[in-house]
Amino acid sequence: MAAGGGDATTLSPLPDGFWEHWGDGQAELSGYQLVTPRYGASREGYAVLIFVTETFTEAQRVKSDGGHRDEFPVMKLNEIRHFQTGIYDYDLLTSTFVPLDGRAPIGVPTKVSFASQEWCGNLYDQLVVNGNSAHHTRHSYFDGEADLDETEALEDGLFADALPIAVRGLTGELVAPGASLSTRVLPTLASTRLSHEAAHWSDATLTRDAGVHDVTVPAGTFAVASYMLTRPDGTTTWDVEAAAPHRIIGWRGSDGEIAQLTGSIRSKYWEQHGPGDESNLTTLGLPAR
């Protein structure tokens, strides 16, 4: 059985108006004030979520520049985290690619890659999904994590790295208002890196609030619906904007992590690389580095 999650194995069509909004050639950039635990203390930093549609290739699982016969559309989510720990800092980037052509269940990506840079060393981790298995590669500075190249079986469940896409309803409704979904979940690649533990599937429940409520963050006050993922090791809750395009207004974890929206824009950010363009970070509430 291909990976999926109970009722989530039903392949849902894209929501009405999806391509009218997401097919404009721009990305959605959202900045967040971040507090995250590391080494027994709360660390302040920032996070960025970048959502953008791309054309992927089946054979290489990379962005296509055209001319391939195995292309399919994906939603890319780049999740960037930066925080300081004493004298040195962490830079984490997770890229999650979810198919938009109905080939995969909701909450199941075609590829997830993760990179971590810190003053101790580098790590790169990647999962490429093929039906009910995934090709897992990893290269790391750390003892016991060095070089991995193997194929792993997938369970019928959700990828935690794909949930920020799924709870927004960008690939169909995962769970109805007021309902819960019992499933299995694979933890984020970032969490397995920071804990130095192998990724294991676990039982989980995803619950959606029946209604909406207001939350106030640095970017303003928003009506949101909350989604809570409960696992044996804790919970993660996403506050999702009730109105379209259903942005992630913030999230929080039982481990003490809190992220709050500081600003959001739509932009062709890859064109903003000239001297002075860093001033556009102020719109996102982010510092220039």
C-alpha cells in the first residue's frame, strides 16, 4: 500500500481556484519570530516558510528547466530556521515537495531534503518516495550518522514535513472541521537530526477545531482554525488562517517551541539578489544578516 493516512489515502482534487492563485509565478514568503529549545534552554531566532509551485521531473526529482517528458507539478515548501546557541548558531533548511497531480495521498511528498549547518559540522539528509518505499540518503559529520544509502519501507501514514502544506488544504481537505484522524506519522528530518535518533513511524492523531478563533501575533490579529498533531512524544499545533489563502499564522509544540507570524508577502524572491534588496526583509519582520 502506498503511504497515506486512513481516510487521507483518498486522493482529493485541488481546491477551487488553486491555480488562479498559485499559478501566478510568485512565491509566498512568511517570516516568523521563533523560540525553540536546544541544550536545555529556550533559544530565540527566526523562521521562514516559502511556498511556491514548481515543475518537477520524475527521474531526477529536481526542478525542471523544460524539455523533460516526465514532468509533474509540485508544491514546494522551504522551511528555514536560524537560531543562536551561545557562541555559535544553527541554520536549518528543509525542502518538501508534494505532488499536485493526484499521484500521492494527502500528506505524502515525493521528496524531502534537509540540510543542517552548525559550527560543529554539516549534515544532508534526503528521502525520495517511490510508491510504498523511499530511497534514503544521508551524509553527516557526526559519528554513527556518516553515510547512508538504502531503501526503506513506508507505512500507511503522514509525513510530518508535509503537514504545513496539508493543514492548509492546498492538496485537499485532510480532516473536516471538528473531526480527528487516527494515523501513523513519520517525524520531520530536522527533529531526527537534532535528537540524533533514527526516524520511526508512530501512532498519531490529527485533530481540527470545529470553529475558528482569533489569535494575535506580531503581524496582527487573525481568525484561525487550529490543527493539533498528537504523538507519543508530544504535540504540535498549527494555527491556520481561516480565510484564503490559509497561511500558517503560527505553530507551537509541547517541547516549548513557538513561532509567530511577523510578515508575509508574495514575491519572485529569487530575483531580489541585488545590493539593497535585503531591505525587503523588513516587510517580513526579519533581520538582515
